[in-house]
Amino acid sequence: MGQTIGITKQDPIGDRCTHLNGLRPGTEKSMQAEAQMLSKTWFGSPEDALRQQQETPRVPVAEAIVNAPLYKEKFELDVVSIYGNPAQIMMLLC
């Protein structure tokens, strides 16, 4: 925690992460695969999950991303991500 981390397309991270974090564009095939997986836990059907995938804003595709705590940032921010457990996120949203 508290570190600045750089990630590129060449780093060994999963396909889903590269699509969500803007290292590769989400394709129809990748969204179908994710919808299939999400329909088993979060959605009632693959169609509902795919609709959510298509409607979710994506991070613009770039060559690399940099993650850092806001108090340490030494670069211009494009996106701010907030991480937390479900209870913490609910407190932020309420």
C-alpha cells in the first residue's frame, strides 16, 4: 500500500484486467465471455450481464497505466478509482 505502480500491456495480468483498466479494448468476444461468467453470480442471465458490459463506461485505451495513492500523485490524473470492501463502498455511496 502507498506505492506508485506502473503497468503495461506486456505485464502478466489477466485479459479481464487489461480490458477494465484500458490497456486493451473490450471486444464483443471478451464481453460475451465476461457476461457468461457474471451471469452465474451477479446477473440473472448472460443477456443481462452483456447489456451491463455494453453500458459500462470504459477507461480510454492507453499504452500503460500508473496507479498511486492520491496524496502521492506526481502526474496528471485521468481517472480516480476507489477501492474498498462492499460495506466501505456502500458508506461512500449513501
